[in-house]
Amino acid sequence: MSIPVLSVPQMREWERATWATGVKEEEVIRRVGKRVARRARKLTRPGDTVLFLLGKGHNGDDARAAAKQLEERRVKQLEMFLADSSLLPLEMALAEKTALVVDGLFGIGLNRPLSEAWRKIIDTLNASRIPVLAIDVPSGLNAATGETFGTAVQAAVTLTVGAPKTGLMTTAAAPFVGRLEVTEDVGLIPCPLRAELNWIQPDDFEHFPPTRPVNGHKGTFGHATIVAGSLGFHGAAVLATRGAQRAQPGLTTLFTQENVYLPIAAQLQSAMVNAWSDQTPLPPNTTAALVGPGLAAPETTAKLKPLAQQLWREAGFPVIFDASALDWLEPATAPLTAPRVITPHPGEAARLLNRSSAAVQADRVGALRELSQKFGGCSVVLKGHQTLIGRATGNIFVNSSGNPQLAQGGSGDLLAGFITGLLAQPALQANVEPTLCYAVWQHGAAADNLSLTRHNWTVEDLAAEIGNAR
């Protein structure tokens, strides 16, 4: 199940509850070391040199335990208890073709500014550009606020213990945290705490989506209808449609502008493609509709805005607004008639809330809550690093998958289509939240799978991979 994002005091409370049951700290440290060693093996090759930086506290103990369990690698350990005498040994170690540094200097207990000597050590490590695996929290980062204590280690991967800490989730912390991963099975008792934010785990989807009935047919799995594409932006319609198809609804229909009908229809086989006109009704068996991808041409607003607004107000099936359609939303106080979903990136969210992107990024949870409240309690997928899924009230979920290579034009169109293809299926409409979480996680997991084998993949490759992660 998803993991609560905890404050530092909550993490301490969980640890105390664990020790009270008789679990020994030494055993937890051994297990953490095992998980760190396993992650270090994945980040390196046999024969590589891995440098472990050992601090005074438990992070140093974790690093020491990991070094003992790291196989088929050349292990070097550097005890760094006194900053004034540690810089030269570090510089010498970094110069020896080190493949990976494991950061075990400071943990969540750090609560004061770093001395100039420590700052110089961390800046030297960062300047080396050698990938860093940070244990629990990058050294020098405030795990409560996401700010630094003067400077902080810039990790490629942070393997945090038990649960993510609130400071690791902030936009300011992202350049230091790198890819955030959670190691759960380290001997702590089941977490007795709850939190507003919850970290999505792959095993959240162990039996999701549900197994399809063997006697199902096209009508069983719904009809996804998409209104997308305009002159100069026809690729968005193709990607959104392919995303919907990868979710495998029974039918997929695309309505697009007449002046881009031919290039779009030529790229799609099993989807039904129609040129849009004011007299064209949506298919009567539509079970979910997406409006927005590629509707940026100026003439589309006058043509499609009334239809989009009517769909949002009145449709008895899920409606998803993405991209240009977000600007057609009207504030609503009345309850929504059926599931409604918006999928803004930070810039779009800023425009909808009449504030700067920086303000949205500084309080992504608050922005999500406000967007949902403003537009009738709709579900919000606030895209970006660690995409958020939630509503004005209740839990908010943080996506754990994905990588920076998702930052390509068309990636969001593909996700919007995939969401629509899932929500078109009646079996996935009863509880929208897990369906959205699954869609976002699959989108990121597809990118992660592609990045394991190639660095130059495109959104077209992502369209072929999405939905395939297990």
C-alpha cells in the first residue's frame, strides 16, 4: 500500500514504537545496509570502485553496513568525523576513478548550519560530478523543510528509510534529492501513522486493473471519445488517441478539425477518426471524454469552448480537461454530476490560479487543493516532478515513477489519453482515485523502463510502452 510522507518527529515516533517492541537498532542498520548495497550494485558494474563516506551517526553506521555487504565491487571506506582533516583524503579518493559515492555523512538529525569546512567538503564532492547515492537524506539537507544547512550533497539517488520525509518532497529539495526511492523492509514495525501525502508504490497495483471477464465484448469496456488536434498541433491528437488505445477501452473515437483530418487519420488504424462540425454529436455510447490536447490554434476556441463547457457541466460520464481546454473552465460551486479530471502542468495551474509558476511550485499541495475547490471538487493531476493526484479534501498521492526524459512535448497528451482510456471502462469508474494513480504511475514507469535500455527514446516510443509496466 502507499506509504505516508512523514515529518521528522513522526519518523522518530515510529522508530521509538519499533524499539519498544524489542527490535534492535543493530538489526535495522544491517537491513538498511543490505538495501543500500543492493541499490549500489544496480548503479555500478562489477569491478567498479564505490566510495563510502562514513559520518559519526547512524547514517555512517548504515553506510558501513552496506560496505560490508557490497559484492563484486572495489569498496573504499572513508571515515569523516572531523571536517578539518577530511578534505584532502576525500580529494585523493575522488581522483581514483570512483564510479559511485555513498553518502553516509549526516542524517535527519542534523539541525544546525554546517561549518565552512564541512561546506567545502560537500562542495568538493558536488564539483566532482561523480554520482552519489545518499542514505535517507542528502547530507546538509533539512529533512523537515527541504532547505540546506548552507549547502547539501547533490545526489543522483536518495534511498530514504521507511518513509519519505516532508522536506524531501519540496521543490527546493529536488536538485539535491535526485531520484527519491523508499526502502521499506528494514525491520521497522508497520507504520502506525497517517499523513496527508502518500507515496505511491508499485505494489499498490498488484491486482489492478481488475481481471477482465472472459465473456466481455467491446461494449463491456467502454467508449473513449477525444476532442483534440488543430492546425500545427495535430500530433497531440495522435498521441492522446494512442494513449487511450493503450488503456484498451472497447472503442476509441477522435474528433478533430477538418484541416488536420487527413494527417491524423492516416496515422491511426483502430481508432475512429471524424472531422468535427457543430452538427456532429458525440457518440451516444461515450463513457468518458477528453477535451484539449492540440487545440491551441486560435479558431478552435470559438468552435469548441461551448461544447467543452456543456460537457463539463452536464455529462453523466467522466470528463477530462487537458491543455488548451483548461482555459475554458469556469469556477463552479455546484456539485459535479460525474467524475471530472484536470491535468495541468505548473504553468497552466498558475494561469488558472492567477499566480506565478514559482508560487505554485512552492506550495504544490495547496495549489492542488485550491484548483479542485475552484472547479467544483474535481480531481486534479498536478503534473511535474513527483506528480500529485488528489482533490480539495482527502488524501493526496505522490507519484514515485518517472524521470527527466519525460520532459518532451507530447508526453502530457499521451498521459491524458491514457487516463481517458482507463476511465472509459465502467469497472474503473467506481473509484477514480486509484485509476488516476495507476495511470500516472504507468506513465512514469514506462519512461523508467525505456531509460534502462536507451537514452534517446521519444514520446512515440513512450506511446508503445505505456501500460506495460508490472
